[in-house]
Amino acid sequence: MNDRIARWAIESIYGPHVKVGRIEVEKRINSTRLRVAPTDDNLAALFVKRTQPGYQQGHLEPGVKHLPSIASENQNRFRASLSDPIRAPKSLLSDDVRGLLVTEYIDGRNLKSVMAKSVRPKTFDPAHFMKLAGKALASWHAMSSTLAPTIAGASLPSSDSRVASFLDFSVWNILISREEQCVYIIDFPGSKILARRHRDLATFLHSLLVIKLHPMVMVNPRPWWSWKEAYSTFLASYLEQEGLELTSADYLLLHFVT
Ligand SMILES: Nc1ncnc2c1ncn2[C@@H]1O[C@H](COP(=O)(O)OP(=O)(O)O)[C@@H](O)[C@H]1O
Ligand SMILES: [Mg+2]
């Protein structure tokens, strides 16, 4: 099965004469991920994600299905609106019937895995990455409001208006490039859901708490970052980029949805 998918991906992107080289497979509950390299070293490796067709992410409302074609469209639209150091891998191909999404492969580390380490990696500055994460989410929301200006609701205060939710804007969906120069946002929403911006803001807080509440992190005698500081840096960067100020009602709402 994986061999067939790898061949399909390589031939669709590079043409029928290019052969599949090494395939690395990672199987998870929600998805199977493949890193597929062509035999020709001059050609870039591909990342293939396979989800069950009609797959529904556990944390979403009933009936919300994930479609690779929508994730792909979201990813490339966002990608076009970005500038360094925030990036998104280029989406190359999707197949809703088989639940497949092919993107360029990024050689990077997941932000969660770095922040879960017991000792701070030498050059790693958590505040820097929290600022970039806040800016990235603000850019996503800004882009979604240009797509749906009529739905956003002119009469609502701007902090209240609806945005296209990213659905899982979390530390595990941010990759850091090897040289720590760029961040890549991944795992784009495969469905279009309008929600208050607080939903994504709360999801990110939840993802920081997930790291902090891991037993190995909890027993670390020398924690090197705090969720309060990390989250306020993230939030300040988000608000600055969006030109918004949150009220105490917003904070309550954030607390409530987390
Ligand atoms: N374009 C990519 N290049 C390299 N690795 C990736 C890429 N996209 C995702 N990954 C890796 O695969 C993992 C899962 O991908 P993701 O799209 O978040 O799927 P899931 O829906 O299973 O969370 C990521 O945490 C990351 O480690
Ligand atoms: Mg993910």
C-alpha cells in the first residue's frame, strides 16, 4: 500500500521516469506519514500524509470532516501571504478519495519536542518562537477575514468577529528548521469552520499546558520556560500584529474555552 502511494506521489510530481528511493513510514492513530525520496539525489524528498477518507479529528464537532483538498488549498493560500521567517511547506497534490496529501518535505524539528526537553537547547530562545507563533496565527486570521469579509460581521467589535479557525494551532504543528532560522506551520484545517478568534488562541494555550503537564516535565527540577510567560509573549505578539486589545471579557472567554 505505502509503496503504491509513494510511487503515485513521485510519478505525479516528477514524472513517470523517476524512481522511488527510500521510504520512511511513521504510523499514528490519526494518520500514516511517509517521507519519500526519489533515487535521484537532485530531486527533493516528499512528505505524504494519509488519513482515513472522511476522517474526523477527535476534538472537532460531530460531522466536521477533514478533506485533504481543503487543507491543501488553505496551506498554499496561507503560504503565498507569508514572508520569512514564517513559512508553510508547499502543498503539491491531494486526493480526497484516498485521503492523501503530498507536500514538500521539511527537515526540521517539532516545536513541542524542543520545548519538552529537560534542558534548554543551547541556541534556543522560547520567546522568539512564541512571538513568531503569535504572528503566524494573526496572519492566518487576517487572511481569513479578507476571504470572508461579509461573514466576519461588521457590527461586532473586531475581537469578537468570526475568523476561519485553524482548528489545531498548537506547538506540535510548528516545525523549526535545522538552523533555527525559520518556522513552518503545518497541519492545515481540512474543513472551513468559522469561530471566534479565541478558539485558536485557547488551543495554543492548551498545547503549552499539554507539554507542562507531562510527568517528565513536571518533575524537572530546573524548568527553563514557564507557560505564563510563553503564552503572554505569544498573545502580545498576536495582538500587536492584529492591532487588537483584549478586554477582561476576552480573557474570561479564553479561560472558558481552554
Ligand atoms: N512537510 C513536512 N515535512 C516534514 N515533516 C512533516 C511535514 N508535515 C508534517 N511533518 C511531520 O509529521 C508530523 C505529523 O504531521 P501533521 O500534518 O501534523 O499530521 P497529524 O494530523 O497526524 O497531526 C508532524 O508533527 C511533523 O513531525
Ligand atoms: Mg499535527
